[in-house]
Amino acid sequence: MSMLSGPISTSLIATALADVASASAVKIHSEIKERVSQEDEEQLEQELASTLKQKVNGQGVSESDITEAIEPIGDYAVDSIYLSQDEIADDIGVRLSSSNDSIEIPPDSTASAVAREAIDEALKNWIEYISQEGPAHKYVLEGIWENEQQLQEIQQKLDEVVEYQGPQTRYSKIDVSDHVKTAEEVSEYLESGRPITSDIFVDRPAIPGELTEERYLVIGRRGMGKTQTIDHLQSRLLEKKEISHVVIPDQDFMSLEDTEDFSKDNFEGNVLLLWDDIQGLQAGEQQNTVRQSIVRLSESVERSGNSLYVIASLRSEFLDEIPNLDRTKDRAWQEFKQIRLQPLDDEIVRELFTKAASAHNFELDEKEQETLIQEIQYTDPSPLYVESVITSIDQDRDIAEQIDNLPNEVEGIWEAQHERLTREHPNTRFILWGIDLLRLGAIPLYKPTLRKLYSEVFNQDRFQFQRPVDILQRKQWIWETNNPGPDISETVYATRAAQMSAVSEDRTRVIEEYVDFLLNSLPATIPDEVDDWVPTYYTNTAMALIEVVSIETTEYAESLLKKAVELDPYNPLIRNNFATYYRQIGEPKKSLEHYEVALSVSPEWVQLRNTYAATLDELGRVTQAKEQYKKAIESNQPQPQAHYNLATLMVDIGQIEEAKYHYEKALSNGYHIPDLYSNLGVLYKKTGDYIKGVKTMEEGLKVSESNLVLASNLASTYIEINRPDKAVNILEPLLESDSSSRIHGLLSYAYSDLGKRQKAIDHGKQANESESGQNPLREDYLKNLEVKDIRDEPGWGERPDLFHVFRLLAGEESYSKAWEKGNELLDTEFDSSEFRRMLADVAKVLDFDEDAEHHYEKAIQLDPENGLAHHHYANFLKHQGRFEKARKRFKQGLEVSDEPEIYNDYGLLLMQDGSIEDGVEVLSLCLNKVQNREDTVVEEAQIHNNYAQALFRYGRKELAREHYQRAAELRDAYPEPLSGLGQLEIDAGNIDTAVEYLEEAMSLFAQNGQVEKWGEGVKMTVDALEDAGRIKDAINKCEEGIQTLHEIGGDHLPIFGVLQVRKSELKESVQS
């Protein structure tokens, strides 16, 4: 019999493959259990036996001994059941421990742990073995796809792309051999203007004469000639620099996932990245795509000691929408030289007009031409406006009238051209409408495709197709171009994206017909050389229908995605898009299968794995999500978003330190979203690092000044550390855009700390009335509003924020953190008597006695008249039993301070030290001072109680009774004086009255959770009853106390044992 039997071997194989494929082990097991070869089983068994032998102790233990020991676990394996690695490891562990005396488990481990380690190592070796031999992908695919036919089709595809590890690259890479030819090829990619005028370039003052920088960003509004400028710059750069490759992102370079390809490409030598219009849908609206592309490509190129040159353009209207562009120290943007294109001056307008008019064979008489040039100079002196005007003027109509009616912007000219064109030549409308639809999916404008669409979607005569096409070519709306891939014989058209913006047809009117055309007719119109791109066109269009068109078209996206998967089931990009579709329509559970398939083919696609993990997280599958995030983070490239997502997950499950670590990693790897700064700052605050939290959130506001959550969190932190002035400076400007209850509530807190009552009240009322935001105010806040200007405190202005943090932590009883921050504060130049006293108090709580004494001494040295320092130092000495020193310190405190609190504690010390008469005298003075002051901290009731105790011990019992009664009158539910009155009644022999007082006191002690004092009351009652001869009542009181302790789980407390002993003793006394 085989060592593990088929079912168990198959379970282990399924588990290993699941890890590789990011799929379900149970599902893979059910698919491959009949297909695992005996050879692969034997190989796995051999790996496991060998690994186990290495991990156990024992003289002369062989692999056959291991095999014999664990073989019986196969006897009860059920063929249809999947067993987890833990279950198998436990079974092996049991057999190892019990079957062979010569097998010894290492003393620092367990048999199950050894088995689990051996399984992990054996599976790793086995996966490497089958990967080399070939069946690895086979098992993965068999475990995921449904039938053999599909598998064969997929395997055939895999055989054709042996090196394929990720999604198709979405950029063009041009190898440079001849810089002139390369520059011409790059110009074609850029589509620099219409063909007739694409070579026209006029120099501008903003364009540098010498290219001394490695990176340039050309900025200007639409039509200012950005594309022609970067085209001009790239040809000069290729001529002057030794560049080996030019990289140009394609139109469908869409997301962060596409940047992964840069790390996998092979770049030998310097690289030029050329990116026109980085603000487009494929870049700017996808968050950090452009920035991350630059970072990834830089890392890939500079790793081998080469340089990355970049020339990019950006419309000035979108300057604020490119993440981190304004950060002077950003690792992607800091090295860019900005070229800002300004409107053309009069001479350049004239020069450009002359060249463009000549290219278009545009002739006017001298007067009309001068008038038109002046109109351009006055209206919009930009290159595109110049050309648009020339192409819009009809030389057969009244020129002066047309000049008078010229739109004052380029968009207006295009719209006017489009309106006139489609009015005079109606069928051109359907050609342009069709082009607009094809552009949704980045489908090249092949002539057969456009003709078929023209006839099927718009029901036009296909034999009349060429006439509107010729008109559009003549009017320079479309032109013939080269195929954006392999050379083909079919005609391909191109158009200008900006010009197509004038086409504003309602796409939804023909969407059903268009999708039907795509699914049934498109493939036949695509040239054979590129027909494998059809599934990609489907998935591109589907995503556009989801994201660009309207919610009404979403239903059509699913049919396109299903067809794409049917045609290309292994394509990870298609699977990713299908998963994205399900997430966007609110069915994330259905997306998991597509993520798992994509990752089984492309396990190194880190951004995809990160999104998969986020979906698992969203579905509440925390353990799986955490595992996938960690796999993403293990990539060779920094994965800041995975760190961020994992950190957020860790916060949700309460693992704060790990969350902090991953937020910090995300930040250090260049992830600068406002939520990261806010979340990390709040975590620092929660763990006591208020200053670090403040600095983090302040840095975040530099990235996003208007982020309300970040700003309000920072303001809240300032309020907590006694800087309401800074909080107000942040919050007041926010009211222009957000008048939520949170903002008003925080302002109310801030103004109350600044002594501005009316403003505190006004904002408090608005916070309570607002229906938006989370109100931070307590329910009774306005009713009990206290207003005090904390700036009036002595030394407030000189105190650093770290002092306020230290004081806050000490006040919150976070003593360890307060001690840490206090010592940090010592390392600065700040020092004060108050601070040293507070630091000594913290040391005292933490039992750092030597430190406490040192800081108390230092506090008094800095300010000998600091009565609070004398007072707390004296109490510290009293608790240590150093009564003589404590007496001296109390006396010194009373010499510099007349506070009743010092008299109270000094009086209690004297009582404790046996100086009853002196204690009575001091407590009498304390009571007198309390009764004559309104601002004392010590409560009058407490002094009456302490004084009464002293009088009772001094023998003045009637006077003691008066003060006990007065204490009980001054404070409701005050158990201590009731207990004292009970003692007085016991002393007077009034047992029933005593028991009543003690019962009431014990009830209050119990309510307050003062178990020790409650126990003292029970013992006092039992003793009093016994002394009065009421033994049965004393026994009942013991039983009541024992029952109460049992109900609250107090069986372990000393009083529980005491009462049990007293009960036994009392019962024995009755029996005797």
C-alpha cells in the first residue's frame, strides 16, 4: 500500500496548488482527485519521508522507518473528502509519537508541529519538481476549468506563450538604432496635428534652447501646441543623448496594474519615456498611474546604472488633479523642469498662420488675411486655434461675415464645423458617430469595421459608405494612417481625440445594436494578423460602458465580458475586468472566481492580488485577505497600496502595532493619500504618540489642504493637547465648505478652552442642530458648559506641545507612555518645577521610587515654594513608611502653602504615626480652612469624616458623632461616616442601631465596588453580633457574606476564607 494513500496525497497536492493559484483547495481537490498520477504521488511521498527523517531525532532511523510509522493513516482516508494540511499533520504527529520508540521528537517542538514543517518543505520541493517537469500548470488549470476541451484549448495557448507571466503590455517600446528614423516613428505615435500640418513647428520663448535636464513637463491649456512641443523636444533629445529605447504608453494604458510591466521588461541603456496628455482618462483619473509609472520605470532603468529621460505634457486646467505634482520633494516629480506654454505673440501667430495657410492651400486677399490674423491675435492666439480657423473658413462664402461670426474658442470652432458638416453631408454624422463608439473600446478604425458598423448599426447603405468617408478625409476629420501593431493590408483611419470631442451623440440610443454588432460581426472585420485582439476590444468596451457611458448600459457589459472569457479564458486582464464588473454592480462574491483564475495564470500580478485581497476583506474573509495582502507585499517591488489596505484591515481587527507598521511602510514607499496620513496620525494618537500624530497629519494637510477628515482629526488632537488656538486656525476655514456637527462641536470645545463663552455656545448649538456629521459634544455639554482661557495659566505660552502630551497621558492614567514622553521632554531644553513634580508622580505610580524621589527633589530645587511638590513628596515618603522625613516635608509644604489638602494629609499621617492629639489639632485647622474657602479641592464632607475618626480615637466620641453625621449630611451615599457611626453605636452597646448603620454602609460599599471595605463592614457586624451573644445572627451574616462573594466570583478573596473560618468557629461555639 502507498505510504499516504491516494486521497491524502491528493489533498496535499490540492493544498499546494491552491496556494500557487490563489484558489480554493477544496475545489481543486474535487477536480483533480481522479487525475493525479501515481508518479507524482510517489514523488511527493518521497519528499515527505526524506524531510521528516531530517526533522526527527533518533539513532538509525531510516526513511523506511518513517514510511512504516505513518503508513496506517491511509486506512481511514475517504476518497471523496478533502483533508486539510493541519488534519494530515495531526494524524502524522500521532503516528510518529506512538509507533516507533527509536523516533524522537525534538524537545522544543511537538510531533504535529514537526509534521507540519515537513509537509510545508516537502510541498515546496515537490512544486519545484513538477514545475520543471511540466505538469504544474496542468494541475492548476484542471483544478479551475470545467472540462478537458477547455483545458486543451488553454494548454495550447499556454504552449504558444511559454514566457507569458502577466497581462499584455500597454505601451510601445521602440529600440533606437537611427535617431532620425526613431524620431519620425515617434512622431507618428504622437499624431502631432493633422497630417497636412504635422511638420509645422514654430519656436517659442518658453522652449529651452539647450536640453540640459533629463525630465521635462510641458504645461499649457488645450490647443497651445503641447503635442507638437514634445514632438520637437523628443527629436532634439534623441539627437543629443545616447538613448537606447523610447517608451510610449498606449491609449489603453489604464491603471496601476499596467505599471507592473515596466519591472518585467528588459531595458539595456538609457530610456526616454514620452507621455502626451497625462491628465487623460487613462492616467490622471486613475489616481497615481502616471507617477507610479515614472517610479517603476526609474527603478527598472536605474538598477543597471542607466538614466530615464521623460518628456510629458499636461493641460494646465488639470494641474491640481495630478497627485503630488506640487510636492517639491516627491521622488517622481521633483526632477522635472516645467515648460509653461503661453499664448503666442503677434509675430509667431503671423508666422504660424502663413505656414498653415500654405499647407492647406488657403488663399485670401491681403486685407482679408490681415483682418483674420488680427481676429486670431485678439481672440485666442494658440496654434490649434490658428489651424482650426483656417480649416473652418469657406472661401466660397462671404469671408467678412465668417470672420465676424468666428467662435472665440477652439471647441466652438469644432462644434460649428461638425454642425455644418453633418448638415451639408448628413451621412458623415454616422461615420463620426461610429468612430466615437469604436473609440470606447480602443478599437482601431479599420475600413471594413467602419463600413460594417455603418450599415448594421445605423442601417445605412454600405455601397454609399465611401462618399462620406472621402468628405471627412477632405475636411481633415479623418485620415489614413499606419496600423498600431503589425503591418496589414487593410486601410486604417485615424482622427484627433480633441476634435472628436465635438461629436456629442447619445451613445445609448444605439447601444443595443452596437453591442450586437460587436458580438456577431466585429471579428470578421478585424485583419487576421490582429484577430487575437478581439477579446481585448470586448473587455475594453465593457469597461467603458460601465465607467464612461451610463449606468443604463451596464447590462450590456456582461455579455461582452462573457464573450471575451469564452474566446480567451486564460487572459488575466479580461478576468480582472470581469471581476471589476461584478464589484461595481455590487456582487463582489462573483468576482472571486475571476480573480483566482487570473492569479493562477499570472501570480506575479501584484496589483491584481491586492484588489483580490481587498475584495476578500470586503466580504469579511479576514484571514484570506490578510494572507493575500502579505503575498502582494512579498513582491520584489514596493507595494504601498497593499501595505495600506493590510494596515486598515489590522485596525479593524484590533492589531494596532501591526497596522502602524504597514501604514508607515505605505508612506515610506510613496503612498500619499490623505486617508493614510489621517489613519496613521490617529493611530499614533491612540498609542500616546501625540506629537508624531500631529506631525503626520500636518504633513498630510500639505498634500491635501481641503481634506475634511484629516483636518478635523488634527484639530481634535490639538484640542486634546491644550492647543485650542491651533485647532481654531484649522477649523474656521473649513466652515465655508462643511458646517457639519463635528466641525461646530470641535470649535465649541476649542473656544471654551480659549475663554470665549458666546462662541462656544453658538457653535455648540449649531453642532446639536446640524443633521450631518458626528457630533462630538456630550449630551449635557451646553448645560454644564465650563469656559476657561487656558492661556491664562502661568507659563502656558512657554510650554512645548510635548509637555501638553505628557500631561494628557498622565491625566488619562497612561503612565508608561507618560513616563516615556516625560523623559523625551527631559532631553529638550524645557524644564520646570511643575513638570518635575508631575514626572515624579508618574514614577511613583510605576514604582520607580529612586526616580520619583529624584524628580521631587528637583521640582523643589527649581521652585522651593512649590507647595504641591512638597505635598506630593511628603505623601510619597509616608507611603514608604518614612514618617519622620514625611513630617518634615509636610511642615515645609505648610510654610509655603496654606492649602487645606496638605493639612488633611499631614493630619492623617500624624494619626497613622500615633500622634493622635497632634492629628486632631491639624485636622481641626484643615476643617476650618475648608469651611472658609470656596476653591478648595478637598471636599468638606471628607474632612468632617477624617476629623471624626481622629476625635473617636482621641476619646471625644460625642463630638465625633456630630462630625460623622455632618459628613453624611453633606454628601449623599457616603458610606465611610455611616461605618463610623456604626462603630460608635457598637461602642455604646446599641447593637441593633449599629447593625443598621453598618448594613447601609456595606450596601454603598458594594455598589461602589469597594470589596475590601465591604468585607471590613461584614467582619465588624459579625463581631458585634457575637459580642452581644447573638450567635445565630452572626452565623447568618457570615453565610450572607459568603453567598455574596460566591455570586460575584470572589471565592479567591481573603475575606471569603475569613468568613468561612468565622462561620465554623461560631457553629462550634453553639455546639459546645
